Amino acid sequence: MVTAVLWVSGVFFVLQLILLTGIAINKNRSIRLEGRKQQAYRQALGPYIVYLSGESDVQPRLPKDKSIKIFIIEKLLSGYSQNVNSEAEKERMKMTADEHLQSHYMQVLRKGSWSERVNVLYFMEDFMMTSLKDQVWEHIQAVPERDEEYRQSMRVLASFGDERVLPFMIYDQSLSIGFTKELLRRFPAAFIDRLKTTESLPSGVLTAMLSYFGETGFYEHLPFVEANLNSEDKEIRLKALAALTQYRYYSDHDSLERFITSSLWEERMYGARLAGLLNLSRYSPQLMELAGDGNWWVRFAACEALKRLPDGEILLEFAAEEHQDPYARDMAKQLRTLRTGVTA
């Protein structure tokens, strides 16, 4: 019995020793491989920067080992892509990526793990590998989940200016407004113009567009923003008003009164903000009235707007001392000591 126990213990000891030895060998191999990768990268860095910048037309030689070559190119281009300036540099970067990474990335999209596929999709966008847009298009149609792999595939297609992504964005109700704005930032101007003329856009897409236009402040989109002030959808009107406060512009000063006197507190708030941002003294009586509004945000916006007017300090002082509404007096007193600001 004792002999059997000792024999079994000895077998387990030998197995553990073999296992630990194997782990140590694999770890040592990994360390050596990583060392070779880093050394090869350091050797290639200088010559490749010279080549990518166009100072030399001779592409430096790379190690024959596939994993080392891919490591070098990905690390090189990851850093270089953040500082590309000229079209010539972009084109050379794309050519380098296509030459050394294209076939590997196609294979990863077909057979790689989830994390590997997502990583190469990010690299494709960074390196502007437009030669792979058809492969990405095929890939996105096979992605089973609306996860980061799906979203990054859409980002890639948007960055590449592939118009096939437009229906995906328009009709996929699962996309958030924030992500839709990510796509809008990547789209060429022609795509934005096409969306602006598309009838019956889903409210989520339209909301994202209005928010994006307000954030970027490009004046060519102002007519589109102002047109949506007439939307029957309350949320669309509010997003258009919010965008105008970011633009700090509204072409139809006379129509502002309909928002200042609206039954919706949000519209009264944005109307007051715009009146202040545009220095429309004609609306000072309405703003004085809104200073006593039943909604805190409207009172704040009205007093803030009063302060922005040419005689703002005088108006605010009057509101603080003479307004018939006690809440208006309190708000005016607070605003007299605060710096004015606006949030959309």
C-alpha cells in the first residue's frame, strides 16, 4: 500500500515537473521572441520613417519571420498614422500597409478570434486600407451581434467613404445617437448632403445630425437646422434649438417669440438663451417675465439672457430688487454674482 502511494506520488511529481518545465520553456521562447521583435523594430524604425516621409524611395528590408514583420509594420504605422500630414505620406503609408498586411488581415477576418478581428479592423481604419473595403463590407453582413466588431466595421466603411454603410446607419434602430455622430464625423461631405435631402429620416439619425451640426458649427448646415424648428416632433425642435445656441445664430429674430412664449418649458428656456446670445434687447420685457417662470431652468436662462443684453447689469439689478416674483428676485441676485455661460 505504501509502495503504491509512493509510486503515485512520484508519478504526480514527474508530471508536475514536466508541466513546469514546459511552461518555463514556452515563457523563455516568448521572451526571446519579444526581444527579437523589439530589436528588429528598433533597427527598422529610422530607415522606415525616412521611407514613409518620402526622403527615400527605397523600402527597407524586413525580417522574413511573418509574426515579426507584422509586429514591426503595425507598430511603425500605428505611431506614424497619428502624424501624417501630406497626401503623399498618406499614400505611402497605405501602400506599405497593403503590401505587408493586406493578405494577413483578410485571413484574420475569415478565421481569427473575435479580439483579433476587432484589432485588425482598427488598424485598417488607422492605416486607411481602402483596398479592403469590399472585404469589410462582406464581413459586416456576417457579424452576428451588434457589438464592437459590428460598430468598428461601420466606422471603417464610413472612413473609407463607402456609401453602402448609409442604409445600415439609417435603418439600424439599435445604433445610439453618440455612435451615429461618430459615423457622421467620418463621412465625406457628399454623404452629409445626401442625408440632408433624404425624406423621412428616423428621429435618431435626425437628432444625431442636428447635434453634430451644432457641435461642429459649419454654417452650410444652418438652413437645415432652422428648417427643423418647424418639425412636429418636439425632440427634433428642441435639438434644433440646442444646435442654434451652439451656433449662436438665428436668422429669423421675429420668430423667436413663439419659443419664448411656448407652452413647453424647454422651448421657453432655449428661446431665452437665444435672445441673450443674440443680444436682442427687444425681448427684454419677455425675458423679465420669464425670470418669474415656474420652471427653474427657464428662470435661470431668462436671467442669464438679461445679463447678456447691452443694459444687462441694470436689468438684472431691477429684477433683483423690484420683480414681483420672489423666485425671480432670488435668481437675479444669484446671476449678478455669476459669470454668464451657456450649455446646449
